[in-house]
Amino acid sequence: MRFFFGIVAIVLSAASVMAANSCSVGGIAGSCVSTTSCASSGGTSTKGYCPNDPNDVRCCTYGTCKSNGVPGKCVSTSSCSGKSIAGLCPGPTNIQCCIPTSTSFEASAVIAAARKRLGTPYVWGGGHAGTPGPSIGTCVGYTGSIKPCPADHTVGFDCSGLVRDALYYGAGIDLGHGGNTKSQLTDSRSKIISYADRKAGDIEFFGPTSAPYHVILYIGKNSAGKDMMIEAQKTGTNVHEVALRTGGTWVRVH
């Protein structure tokens, strides 16, 4: 009888080891667990990714997620190479929304994010709320020509608020962490480059490096071969795409 229970214990132990095996479905990391266990925790079982396991063991994944508009994947915290955010995924507590924090990004995604904001009003201090995005501005320090100051009752972006928004929703990078142009220029992820080295997705700051007063997003050349940019320029205008102005400090975010 003891021999029989010993065999059962070995079998159960082996099954536990197999069930702990990792797997991946469509680039989303998962675990090889029983279908019952996966279903009870809100996961999805996919056949064929745990070939050496028993018939009732499948690759259990928890799908995709978003944090403040930034796409991620629901995976275990141990397999996340980026930032894990709790409360956005089904499953056990170790399954969290994994947001990439790569040091590189696709310029096309950043530019696409900026283009979604075309037509949004310029607002002094807009775009600097806790979460990136258009927001009510402030009249503190306002220098615009339109009087009285409309910023404290208008939703939109100032120049750095727009660049923050594009980088955050296009690359998951909160440059300057909600601060102004100087905060963005001095951010550790800002690398100064030359005008000759510029490429789409880079940003340009105007004014002295100790106190820059404006920033734009360079989007490359248009079909006519002309350098273009997207900016939130000043009160009374909207976010627009125009010919590039030069003479500033060029930065590549990494």
C-alpha cells in the first residue's frame, strides 16, 4: 500500500512540475495549467502549446490590457520585462498589465499619436495633468496676446504638453514627468544630437538650453521633400502640422 501511495505521490509531483511549465501564445506569456484552474482564474486555455502535458493541461493566458491608453499584455510579474501594473488583468495577483519600457520606440507610432491631436486648441499649461492628455491650463505666468487669459477654462495642450502626450501614447515614455520644456530637455532619456542627424520622431527645443521656451515634434519629410513638424504653438491657434523651423537644440528620446 505504501508503495502504491509512493507512486501516486511521484505522479502528482511530476504533474505539478509539468503544470508549472511556461508557454506563449501569440507573443503573450502564459503557464501550462489545468483547464479548470485556468478558467476559474479568468484565463483562456489554448491547446497545442504544452505538448508534453496531460490532455487537460493547456497554455493559460490572460490577454491584453491598456494603462492610460498604452497597450500591454497580461502576464506574470516575473516574466514582465517592463512595468507591471496591478488591477488591469483577470487572474491571480501575480498576473498584471505589463507595459513596455523599452529605450527605443517606433517613430511612426509617436507621430501617429501626435496627429490624433491635430486641431486641439493651444492652452497655456495644458497637457500637464497627472495623466498625459489634453487638460485645462492655467493663467499663472501667462504671456499670450489674447486677453483676458482663456487658459483656465479651456482644454488643450501647450507645446511640451503635446510632446509629452505623443511620446507617452506612442512610446510609453512620460518625458519630463509632466514638467515643462526644461524638464523634458534635462530628462535622462533626452540625448542631444545634431541637426544633421535628425530623423522623424526627434524633438527640437527653441531657446537657451538653460531655459527653453518651445518644443516641437519633427515628423520627417512630406511627399514634396519638405521637412515638417507638429506643434502646439501659441494661444489662439490649434495643434498643427507645418514646415519645420530650425535653429534649436535637437534631441532624440531613448
